[in-house]
Amino acid sequence: MKFIIDDASIEKIKEIYDTFAVDGVTTNPSILAKNGKQPFETLREIREFIGPEAELHVQVVAADAEGMVEEAHRIQKELGMNTYVKIPTTKEGLKAMKDLKKEGANVTATAIYTQMQAFLAGKAGADYAAPYVNRIDNLGANGVRAAKDIHDIFKKNGLKTEVLAASFKNSQQVLELCQYGVGASTISPDVIEGLIKNDTVTMAVNAFTKDFEGLCGAGMTMKDCM
Ligand SMILES: O=C[C@H](O)COP(=O)(O)O
């Protein structure tokens, strides 16, 4: 499963990259708005930091297919042809996906709440389909189950599209999809930090340090106590 950051703050992205093995960054208009700066200024800064090969996913805002395709061209021009253009999976979005795939663009079908949306995006040739796990949970359905179903639908129908699960609120949701082997998950920095936060582990490591200091003296490490 690819491990992607769902955020646009360059400081947070750098912090996460420093510790974790990351495959790229996803954004959406709300994430860019939260960041506050001019969208392409932010996105160029992210592209420069993650490098030309890493995955960067950027969403269009137009509601009609023609406008979506035009925005996709601007995104590719500013951020490189390998940038994934996120297209909302509406009727117009499906049309834009088909047109963009004919041009050889990288397409991520987004705003997916149902298995049928994902299937149709797969048929339109999308590279990724992004089900919103937690938002689906909030509707009283099961977001993790939906993402697993979508993964199965792609495999059983011979579609090359991969799941790019999004909208996580806890580690368990991420873990279940990792165990299932979905293609990718995009996760916000606070949820990423939570994946490794565990007081029991901290206590165990502190106990090892305390025992070692009992043997060699306070503040001593292995290299000081040979
Ligand atoms: O692009 C979609 C987002 O990943 C959705 O996440 P959210 O539900 O936390 O806003």
C-alpha cells in the first residue's frame, strides 16, 4: 500500500517526510484553502520539495467536463505531466476522465461515496479511485468495507484502477486497508502521527533506558559505556 500525505502545509509535509517513508502528497480545494496561500504557489513548493517523480494529486474545481479538462492542462503545465489530476466522480467528471485518459494523463477519481461510482471511474480509465472512508462511516455506512469492495470490484473486472483510500480519522481504518492490500492510502498528518503514538511502547523504551543507566550511569549511552 502506498503511503501518501493528505495536506498542503509545506512545514507539515517536510516533518512527515523526515520520519516516514512517503510516496507523495494529495491535496483538494479545502486543504489548499486551509493552507491560505495562493494555490499554485503552494503546489509548486510541494512539487519542488517532493521531487519530479513523487506522486502529487491536485483536484480540479470546474463543474463541467470541458472546464475540468482545461484545469487539468494548467495543472500539468505548472506541476509536471506526472501530476495526478483529481476529478470528482460526477457525470461530467466521468466524461472528463475519459477525455484526459485519451491524452495519456494521470487521473485520480475523487469524491467517491459509492462502489458504483468507483466502478464507473475504473471503466473511464482512472488510475486511482478515492473512496472517502470516514465520510462514508459518518453517513451510517461502512467506509472500510466500501474501500475493500472497490478493491475487489477492480480486481474481479480486470480493471487496472487502484484504490486510493482517503478521509481517515483513526489508525484502525488505515490498518484494515493496509492488511487488505489496497493500492494506496492518503492520510492527514495528525492521523499519521497517531499511527506510531503508543504510550506502552514509550514506557517500555523508557524502562530499557532506566535499567541501562542503572548499570552505566545517568545519561550514558552504549558508546559511552564500553
Ligand atoms: O480529498 C479528500 C479528503 O481526503 C477527504 O478527507 P476529509 O474527510 O478528512 O476532509
